[in-house]
Amino acid sequence: MFLNFLPQPSSPPGAAGESSGLLLTTHYVYAVGAVMVVSAISLLANRFVGLALVLLAPVLVNILLFQILMMPSTIGLGLFATLLWLLVAYRVRRAFERLFEARFEG
């Protein structure tokens, strides 16, 4: 899919296949892929790490929900990616302090 770097796997059966097909035909996966690539570059460059983690969090939630609800047998990679996200997020936890303030005090 991405620059034909990896061979395209066969579509999963049932609702998972329909959902995947819809994401592919609407090109939604390209927008998500762009967010993932920009975040990965930011993480590798060690610049704007907090922002990169905030952008990756909803992607990981969607991956986990898809795998839990539609393809539970494939949950391993989603859990591994979430574990890596948590390790990096813990290391830069100070970047998230302002996100959890109830009120903004200019």
C-alpha cells in the first residue's frame, strides 16, 4: 500500500474486511499513514515528542478497538505498539501535565 514496499495482504473475513475495504476505498488510510509517518519522524528526531505522542494516541486506540472488536486473534502487535507508546509517554510525562489541568490559568 505505502509505496508498494510491503505486499498487500488478503482482506480479512467479515466485518473486519468490510471495514478495511471502506478505509482503503475512501483513502482514509493515507491520512492516518501520514499522521503516523510524521509522528515517527518527530519521535526519531526527538523533536516535539509530546505532540507526536498526542497524535499517535487516537491511532493506537483505533488499532486496539479494531483488533479487540473485529479480529481478537491479532491483538499482539497492537498491545506491543501501545506498550512502546506508554514507555515513551512515561519518559516525557511532564509534556502532558498541562493537558490534564481542569482550568487554563493564562
